[in-house]
Amino acid sequence: MKKIVFISIIILVLGCKNINKNRKMQNDTEMINNYLEVILKIKILEDDIFEIFFAENIKDNYTAKNKIKSTITGNEDFQHIVFKLPNRTYPLKLRIDLGANNNETPIEIEQIKLSTGKNFKIFHGKELKKYFRINNYIINEPDSNIYFRIKINEKYDPYLLSTDLSKIISDLFSG
């Protein structure tokens, strides 16, 4: 009789461990959100407005419907600017507008992070420049994180354009 009780206790304990293991695996899976966050780690000295445009097809144009705006408070320290894209949006390309207030001043971009909660991809240094290219309203020294926003013929529109992010986005949501 003692052997049966002992064996029953062992089976019960092992069963509980498997249940906990399955719950942990389920919780890890749930940590991958149904949305993507684009997080800029940036130093900007004056207040401004940043925007992110996204497209779920490489051939699609950027539209006001697929835009997120963030008001920035200037600071001498690095800050994180978080753009949360709508649920179940899987952008293949991004456009990051770096100001709307006509500030012809430098900003420092330490990194751009794409995150689904559990999974993330961080772009910094040369990798940032590989995946995000500047337009002609930005001047950047080759080995620098500092981006100078400028006007050309009284027009101001500094932004970064991503390359095709489809593989990265797929990996973030499937991992």
C-alpha cells in the first residue's frame, strides 16, 4: 500500500511539473504581441514632432492613414520615443520623419529598435545606416550618429527610409 501511495505522489508531482512547463511555454508565446513597436533612442534638444509612416506592401505609398505622430520634448539626455503600430500590422517598410518644426539642428540617433515584446531587433551604428537611409534634408558624417536636419530652398522634410524589412518583421512575429 505504501508503494502505491509513493508511486501516486511521484506521478502527481511529475504531472504538475509538466503542467507548469506547458504554462510557461504558453506564457512565453503570449509575450509576442500582436503589434509592433518602433522605438527610437534619440537625443534632441528642442521640442518637435516626429512621425512614422508604415506600409504593409513594398509597392504601397505612405499615406496619412498609416501614420503615427509623437510630440517630443527636448532634452539633453537620450530618450526613448515609442511608436506603437496598430494590432496585426506587419510593415514591410517604414518612413521616420525627424521633425516638423523647421529646426535646423542636429539630433543624435543611438538606435532604432523594432519590438514585438519578446522578440526585438536593434539597429545601431553601421547597421542603422544599412537599413535606414537619409534623404537630402539630412546631412550625416559617415562614422557619426549625429544627423543635421536642414532646409533646401525653404523646404523642410527630414526623414529616414527603411529598406525592405519583410524578413526582419517575419522573424520578429514568428520567433
